Amino acid sequence: MGKDYYLLFIWRGVEPKLLGPFETIKLRDKKAKELRDDHGTLSVYYPVEISQGAKVEIGVFSGDFFEEQGNITELNDEEQDNQKKCLNHCPKCNATDPDIEWGDKEWGDTQAWQNATCKKCGCEFSETYNYSYSQIDPKI
Ligand SMILES: [Zn+2]
């Protein structure tokens, strides 16, 4: 089965455009070079090869798609309302040290929690940390 040759052009990293299909790799690559001449290194260019006749649709996530949810997934509405990414800040009033009174750290299998009390607005909250990696410390 043959291939269709496309060129994925992402204007300044934000606006994807799928160009093609081109009949040959050569034609596709020529177009890539033309675009590169016009748009320079701020935009990105990827060769795409798919099975002949297959259809590829490239979409975009809206600007707030990642911002609002962060890495927080699969939460019910109440949890979403209560969770916020605000390391070292009160999630309610945004106060930071020295207005935060940090409590004990609690450890789970893959996560740790630290409880905190905001002295400014009085709310109690906890910060959750994910395990990132283990490292052997160099011998001193
Ligand atoms: Zn607060």
C-alpha cells in the first residue's frame, strides 16, 4: 500500500496546518523548504506519512484547555472547585510565607501531602506532591 505525503506546518508553534497530500516526498520537502524560507525558525515543520487514502485531521486545543485543568484529571466537580495549582500559596486568598503555617508531611505510596493553615484567611489546605525520582547521592 502506498503512502500519502503531508507536511505538518505549525505556524509559530500555535497554529497547525496540514498541507498535502503531495505526490512525492520530493515535492513535499520542496514545499517545506519554501515555507521555512518564508516563516523561519519560529514555526515548525514536520513530515507526515500516512497510508494512502487515510485521513488525518489536526485540531487545536483552545488556549485555556491546559491552563484551567493543569494536570488534574478525573475529578468530580467539587474536587475541581477545591483544587488549585498554587505551590506555597494559600489556594483561597493567595497568601504565602510567612502567612502559611505548615503542618506535618504525610506519605503515601506515590504521593506526599503537607497540611497547612493560612493565618491570613484561616482556611486549611493541603499540598500534594508526586514522586519524581530516586537518585544515588555521590559519596562525600
Ligand atoms: Zn488564605
